[in-house]
Amino acid sequence: MRKISSLAGLSVLVLFLLMVRNVSAQGILFSPSIRVDDDTTDQSQASPCMAAYGENIIYIAWHDYRDIYSTGCLNIYFSSSFDDGETWTENLNITNNSTLGPYLPKIETDDVGNIYLVWGDEALGNIYFSLSSDSSKSWSPPVMINDIPGCAFSPYLAVDDEGTIYVTWSDTRHDFWFDVYFARSADQGSTWTSPAVRVNDYTSGFQGATDIVVHKVTPSHRSIYVSWTDSRNGHHEAFFSKSEDGGRTWEENVRASDGDWAEYSKMAVDDSGTIHLIYWGRRPERHPSIFYTQSTDEGSTWATPNTMISPDTFSSQLEQDIAVDRYRNIYAVWKTTPFLPGNERDYHIYFAMSQDGGQTWSDPIIRVDDSTMDFGELPCISLVEDGRIYVAWNGHRETPSAKGHIFFSWAQGPAWVQENEGEILISRFDLKQNYPNPFNSTTLIRYHLSAVSHQRSAVSLKIYNILGEEVITLVDEKQKMRSHQTTWNGRDRNGKEVSSGVYLCRLRAGGYVQTRKLILLR
């Protein structure tokens, strides 16, 4: 941690930040690929979706073929990790053969830990919702969302901070042309608004939903954003609309992409309200690539020209996803295929990031799946507040004839740059304030270690009195780069209660030091 208190020091800081920007963009290291599913039938798992809750809890759902021969049904399966993805719980069958063809699930969480899940049923043409309010131990019975049976496909899901649920989907109720429809629920998914509302204002051709995001504009007002693929101009483009009244009405549709072809747009909104959108598109004499654009006026206009963020060194780049953190760093993942005849299945997952609001992107791009992976596809990305980046995808490690499985990897994001009461601080880990503070018996101490390595680092966490004398060592060992916590019971190394007063908690790791004040009141 360093405080800059002069103009010369500020110049040094700016130079340092530029150095950090370059190093962190290219030096991010993803962990070895970890398998999530526990299937032993050698059937396929595909289309993972992911949500993170708290500091190290991750939920992943996917559609799964393991029961296809025994029941004739696909199912939606689910797994949790409570240790940053190192281990995963026994897979849970959510749909349990209740419908024939569940596929393409989407998952979200809220601030109190509820888990929201939607999926489509390709065989029935319906979309369904289920909720878990007990960390996935139990799930509510599936509820059909679409108001007209047999015409709804490919749902997308968003949840606001009050627990209102928003879903959009592709719908064929009008002469089998796809339109984009919307519904919401204010009672945890028990009932849904009906009739569903059409989002697109052009009623011919193909309009297929690709994403939905809800943005809290003010404490009492939320905007809903929907993007989709639209063929009204004779070729596929990324279109956008917003609703300011909870989805009852939708504004005039706006084209977000600027090229000849755009598919599968995905969105993320930062805390300034900027909407970040990526899609895969084509340009003349180029292979499919990943493009980026943004809107700073709630989607009324979009930046042009759109930026190509993937290098033109692969035969195609598809199936992208995007996320943005609280420091407005933007992260993107996608699937690539190489220019190698006979290696059509040699797909891999790649990552890029921007630390300047989308103006420039990391180069070279970074491979996410490890060297043991033969292919990877359909990636999704999620973030947690302390800077970790989570990526999940389906792929395999065996021969090209092997079935796909669900894999996971994580990385620590760039060095944190924070502003606090006019002081600019730089830290590579975080010692959080103890809770409670003041305390009179026991207090919880949490900290997070971050680095561009997944190796263990020597860590010491010690308590000192106000004179600088060591009271007790709480941690003195090598620990992994992740979140940790411990407690102090107000006693010294000999087990004797210490007196009331101010104490210092000091964390040391990898050359960094951070200190917090603790107040003990007997």
C-alpha cells in the first residue's frame, strides 16, 4: 500500500498504473481446468451457465444427456462450489425427467442467496422457472413462464435487487416467425405477467432473444435492457430496446451493431450506466470475429465503428460472453477455431480484457482452457467483488469422439486501484475490517490473497498491541491465492485474556503488508 502526496509522486503513480495495466492484461493466469460434472455414463453435458454468490460460492447449471437412454429425457443438472471452484458438490438433477427436452438453462442469484433458474424445453416449446432459497438443497416445482404453450424457446434471465425476476425469450406464436417476448414475476416466480409483451417492433423475419439486463438507475427506478438478433434489414444484426416501466412497454428498437452480420449479442452494465455489448460478426473478407460496442445514453445511440477485440488469426471466433467489474474493467470470453485443416474440433476458450472503458483490449489474448483440453465451447463468465474471474465451458480432454463435460477455471483480475478520501491506494491483496468492531469476545477477520500465480504464498497474520509488541500469531503458513478467514478471541499466545484497548491486525504476504485497527471492549 502506498500513499501519493505530491505532484511528482502522482506522476510516478500514473506511470506505474500504465505498467500495471500492461502487465495485468497479459499476465493473468487461469487455473488448471477443473471438471464440474460427475457423469460416469460417457454422455454429453453442454451449455453451462454460472452465477457467483458471496466471496467464494459458485453455482453452475447445464443441460445433460446422462439419463437419455434410461428415461428418454434430457435434464438440467446443477452443482455448487464453496471453495472458489476447487471442488464441486454431487450433481443434482433439477428437472428430474419432468419434461422431455430441457436445455439452455440460465441462472442468477440475489443478495440474500436465492438461486433463480430458467430453461427451455425444446420438445414442448415452453420455458420454465424454479427457485432455491436454501443453497440448492431443494427447488420449487417448475412453473411455465410463457402464456401461450408450445411456442417459447431460449430464455434469458435477470433479477433486480428487490427480487423481481425478468425473463425474455424467442417466440413463434405469429406464423412461426421468431419474435422477442418478455414476462416478469414479483412473487419469486409463482406467477408471471400475462399476456407476455412483445419487445421487437418489426413483425416479420427473424428476431431471436440473446440477453436481458436490469440496471438500477436510481434507488426507486430500474431500466430493463434486452438485446437480440434481428433480420429486418436483410441480414442478421444486433438490436436493442429498453423498458422504463417494468416491461409493460418497450421503446423504439435500435440497431447496436454496425457491420454486415452480427449474432448472439451479450450485455453488461457498469455502475456509471454504460452498456457494454459484444457479438460475433463478419466483415468483408474476414472470418467471424468478436466485436464490441457501448452506449452511454441507455441504448439510444451506440459507439461506431464497433471494435474487433479478437485477432484475425483464427478461422472463426464465436459464442462470446461479457462481464464488467466495479472498477469498469471489461472482460470477454469466446470460442475460437484455428486455420488447421483436419482440426475442426480443435476449439479453445480465449479471454481478453479492457481497462480503459473498451477503447483498447489486451493483446495477445489469453487462453483459458489448459493444455490437456482437446476442445472447449459455449463459455460463460462471472465475477466476484474482490477481483476474481470465473469461467465455465463444456469440452473434453480425451479423443475427438469423446463426449463433452463441464469445466471451470478462475483467475485473479488486475491489481486493484481504489480511491479513498482523495488518497489513491494500490493493493495486491485485501485485509478486510474485522467484524464486529468493537468486540468483546471474538471477532472475525477475513482477507483475500491475489496474484498472477496460483501457487501458495507464505502468509502471516499477527495481532500487536498499540506499543507494537506482538500479542499472538493467528496465521503462519503457506496459503493459496483465494479468500480466507480466521477469528481472534481476545487472548494472547499463552491463552490469557488481554485488556481492553486498540490492537493492530497485520497481514503479510508476498512482500505486501496491510494493517487494520481492532478495538476490544471488555
